[in-house]
Amino acid sequence: MMIPPFLSIDTTTRHVSLDASNPAFYSDPNTVYAALHAHCPTFYWEQQKQWFFTGYDHVNSLLRDRRFGRQILHIASREELDLPEPDKHVANFDLAERYSLLELEPPEHTRLRTLVNRAFVSRHVERMKPELAELANKLIDGFEKDNEVELLSAFSDIIPVTMIARMIGIPEEMGPQLLKWSHAYIRMYLFGRTREDEDGAERAAKEFSDYVKTVIAERRADPRDDLLTHMIHTEHKGQYLTEDELVSTTIVLLNAGHEATVHQIGNSVRIILDSGRDPADLFKDEATTERTVEESLRICAPVHIFQRWALEPVEIDGISFKRGDKVSLILAAANLDPAKFSDPLAFRPDRNEAPNLSFGAGIHFCIGAPLARLELNVVLPILFERLPGLRLARTPVVKDVYHFHGLDRLDLAW
Ligand code: HEM
């Protein structure tokens, strides 16, 4: 297996040097992941100063391993871990994150997730299928006659935010504003964020939280059949969500609810067009469509890295971690492990191998996976059916936001 020139691997120390902002890497991370699988699947990334795992079995078991958590401050103090005090200039961001499902561990996580889950999955997802199809068709009606489109702005950006806003009960006309807040907000999760990113995220968190509070007040006064009303009124063992919990949960659902799905619609369309396969075969019935969607999620996942804290001393793959160490799991690389997937870089929807790990595993498994899967399974076949002869009008450019993986533009013609 060739090692690309911008990647340096010391197999003795398992140290890797790789600039995440190098376009040769983030435009085509799969080639690097293949080299890492061949030479050094568990590695210390010098620039990130952390151990990373790419092996499927390691990533899968670490996601489920209760000796690791997304949070550690529930069992250890900042002093004990030698962590700096929280920055005051991102106080509103921290408050909005305080009760995010992604920032909690049991028992708080279990309570919150149970409350959201009940209202979320059971009643609201499947029944959105007809309106999802209607929205996709309406958007295509708007550009079908043009014979060309920039798909992200005209289609992918609009569908997930509209659906999650409807589901929560946020007015649809807030869509563009929600996208702006969300884009500013998620810059906090990127490698090498700047003070400007932090100030932007702080402003977005404040405005976003204030806005959500006004909608919560409206729903308290005037309940409706939407997720926010359900979250306000659903109880678990006699407890209701507090105002801060409602704000955090609404924000995490709105952000997570569209960002990854937007990227994945673009990534899927691109991989299907690149594959040269006939869309009529790939979407010929529901079962085949499902396999096409899952293969796209495997080979070009929209979010690559998730981190965990070691909650106690633990050794994995010969590496000793102490309490308070952080590890990174590259889900998108685990999906390419040659020990699990034959010819892993090939797009082969008919493969019947391990499930992809793009939605994670264990207690933090993506709560929105049923919604994201429904969106992909409904809108992709409609797009390819309505626009026969769909092709790339220009080579797509990958966004410079690794560890998210998505496109800047997707110019198509038919
Ligand atoms: C293709 C689209 C999506 C992908 C690839 C994706 C991926 C993921 C992954 C990998 C996790 C687990 C993170 C971890 O273990 O550290 C996660 C968690 C989560 N996702 Fe998604 N997601 C997608 C769409 C959605 C949607 C549509 C929603 C909202 C409706 C959503 C809401 C969430 C939430 C709230 C969590 C946190 C769950 C918890 O911590 O218990 N996601 N997602």
C-alpha cells in the first residue's frame, strides 16, 4: 500500500505526522485511511497530540466501552485533571452545551435521552415520509427546467433543516437563520479553531438560546402537536426537563439534525455519479435503495471523528491511557477496515458485510439515525428519478472543515 507523500508514519513508535488542513488529505481522506490500515491502524497523531483508532473492532468496542465517556467532569474535578477553567468569552456556548446529550454521561444522559427518545423516535419519524417526498419534489420543480443546479444550496441545505424545524415545532421561515447559527456554532468543534470562531459561536449560542426560550414560552402557553411540546410535557420517573435542558436539547437536535445530513446528501450523490452505476438499478426498490444509502454512509461518512475521555486507567492495543486522557475514534476509517470489508475503497452497494459505524454505537448512538436514514432513502431516489441523465457539471470541491466531510458546492447538469 502506497503512503502518500504528505503522510509520514513511524511504525516503530506508531507516530504519524499529517496536516489535517492539507487539501490532498481532506479532499480524499480514504486513501490516507487505507495507508493507515495497512501500516499503523492505531497511531499517535503528532499535530493533534492524541492517540487515534481506525480499526473497526477497536472503534466499535471503544464506542461501547463504559471505561470511556464523552464527559469526565461528572467524576473528576478540573484541578484533578489539570484542565483550565472554562473561558468566560464562550460562557453562553458552554451553557447551551451543558445539557446536550453529547456532553452527558449516565445517569443524567439516561434520563434526558429517555425523555427525548420517547417523544422523538416513536411518533414523529415514519409519518414524515409523505411530506418529505413532497418537499423534495417541490424543490426539484423549482430548478428542473434550468437543466443545471448547485445542489447543496437548492436542495441538500433545505431538506434536513426544514424537516427538523417542522418536527421540533420551529417556524420553517427560520430555516436560513438556523443554518447561520448552526454554521457559526459548529466551528467550535473544528481542529485549529480561532478566537474569531469562538466569538462567532458565542454570539450564535446566545441568540439561538434566546430564540429557543421564546418558542418554549409560546408552547407552554399554547401546546401543539410537536416535539418541543412533547419534551415540555413528557415526564420520566416524575421529572420534567428543566428550561436549560430544553434549550440544550433543542439546540443539539437542530444542529445535529441537519449538518451531517446536508453533507451526506451531497456525498451520496457524488459517490453515485462517480461510480458510473445506473441509478435506476441502485434505486430499483426499497431494499436496494437502503443498501445504496448504507454503502454511501460507509464509504463517505459526513462526520469522521468522535472523541472519548478515559474515565479510568485502561490499556487498548498496547497503549496505556490514564484517567483524563482523550482518545479519538475515526468512524469513517473504521468503515474501510479491510478486515471487515473486502475491497473497502470500492462502492459496492450489494456487499453484505459488517454494518457501517457512521451513526456510532453504544449509549450515544445517533438518536436521529432513523430520521437521517428516512431522508436519504426518500430524497435520493426522487432526485435521480426526476432528473434522468444527472451528471457532474464541475469537479466538486471538498469543504476545508475536516473532521466534517462534505462538499462546498455540487454543480450538476442533466
Ligand atoms: C447522516 C446523518 C447523521 C450522522 C452521520 C450522524 C452521526 C452521529 C454520530 C456518529 C453520533 C454519535 C456520537 C458519539 O458517539 O460520540 C451522533 C449522535 C447524535 N446525533 Fe446524529 N447523525 C446524523 C443525523 C442526525 C440527525 C438527523 C439528528 C437529529 C434529529 C441527530 C442527532 C443526534 C444527537 C442528538 C446525538 C447525540 C445522542 C447521544 O449522545 O445520546 N443526528 N450522530
